[in-house]
Amino acid sequence: MGRIAIAIHGGCGVMTKTGMAEAEWAAARDDLARSLKAGWEVLTAGGTAVDAVEAAVVVMEDSPRFNAGYGAALNAASEHELDASIMNGATLEAGGVCAVRRTRNPVKAAHAVMNVGDAVLLTGEAGDAFAEEAGLDMVAPGHFTTERRIRALARMKEHKQRGTFLAARESDKHGTVGAVALDAEGHLAAATSTGGYNNKPVGRVGDSPIIGAGTYARDGVCAVSGTGQGEYFMRLVIGHEIASRVAYLAEPLETAAAKVIVEGLEPYGIGGGCIALDPQGNVAAPFNTDGMFRGWVTTDGDLYVGTHEDVMFVERLEIAGG
């Protein structure tokens, strides 16, 4: 069995440690670990990197602690419009949905779009209709709403009225979840899912469903999932930019990711981060904010999670055949 590895993120931002009770931080770390274990289980069973990133993202979409699926942000009309994408590094096939409102797990819809193959991105009602026809779980739009997001929307509306958007907490502005994986066959994959940012314009689509911006994977190079202000991730084509530095400049993954996320975003004054994985199982997780929900399982099976600067070892997972 070849080396396997997986990494995830649950969004970055100005995450002051006093902003949540320790029990809430612990619950978020537990969800990160559950996400990693779901993806790892797929990989150790000989499953594909694509299936592994989907499994990991589904756990975070179903958790109210992240801005994706259940617990997603609300737009200016107090509605949810959800985005997701997935990419297979072996074939460069990709799929995505954006502005869907009834699909319980948008990443599953993105995977189904990729499998059908006659489109890369479906939007709005058409995306929901496609997901329903594909037999995916559908829910009423209110399923995604949590009291936390209602309060965040009210704060963002107040910031907009006062003209103090830049002073708002990053966690109130936006958030994303994502996963990257390396399977036993040496293939890479990436997936990203988000509710966008609170009080976003109706119909706004960010970088998460855009291949090359918020999501990118190419065998032999790297897999990337980003989190941050999507408009800049699209303008700078963040995912593809990191892969290009690895492929064409022969930069180590950690160097390439840090240059794009830390140095590249600095002139624009926006918060951002990513997780990236190379064919050897090396993980990079740079961010330029107070924190980023993140975690990974190394090729040795060691599971780590983190929210702020420190990353903690959780446990060693079983490696099939090891």
C-alpha cells in the first residue's frame, strides 16, 4: 500500500481565544478530528482521494461550527446560498455547484456534477434540481440556519450601516471548509465548501466553487483548498498559483504556499489561508490571521488539529497493511 495522507481546514479569521468558551473550542477540535477520521477511513480501505475529501467535508458540512452546510452564513436577504467544488488530480476532472439552497451536502452535488461530466459548474435552482435528480438528500432552506449565524448577520448589517466593515471579525465576514488527500495509488484530490460571507449580496459567488481559485489538484504537483475573501482568491487564482510555483519553480510545497498566502495577500490587507498536500504526503497550512481551524493525518497515521498558532497531536491512527 502506498503512502496516504489527508489535511483539512475549517476556515480562518480573527479568532480571539476569548471569543468562544473553551468547551466550544474543544468541540470544534473534536469535529476536525471526526472529519479527518472519516477521510482516513476511506483511504485506509483503499478508497480514492476524491472519495476521501468528500467524506471529510461532509462531516464539516453537517457540523454547526463551520460556515458550510448546516450553520452556513446568511446573505443580505437572510437566505442561504451554498457553494462547493471538488477536483480529481489524476484526471483534472472537476465539478461544482454554487448558490444552491436545498442540497444538504453541496460537496456531494459537486462530486455528482464531476461524475456526469457534461458541465463543471451548476448554479442555483439548476444545481438543486440536479442534486435532487441524482438522489442526494434535500432539505428545506431553513435547515441550514443557526442562531449563531442570525446574530452574525445582524452584526454585519450594523457594520455596513456604520461603514465599519473592516473592523468586523473575520469569522463574521466569511468562512470555508476544505480537504485535500493523497491516496494509496498516488493520486491527489481537493474539495471546498462554504456558505460565503455574512450579508453577502444575493447571488454572489466566491472562490470555493471555482476551480483554480479556491480548489485545485494535480497529480505529481499538489492539492489545495483555500479560505479567505473569495474575490481576491479568484483575482489571484490562488490554488493554481501555488501549484504553478511547485511545478515550474520547483519550490517546496511549504515555501510555495506561504509565498502565495502570506506574501501574496499582504498588499491587499485581507485574511486568508489554505491547506495543501504534495505527492509525498507533505502538508502546508499557512494563514495570515489570528487562527485557522485545521488538521491533518501524516503518512505515519499521526492525527493533529489546531485552531490558533499551536497544533496538537491527538492520536495515531491505524494504517491498513502497516
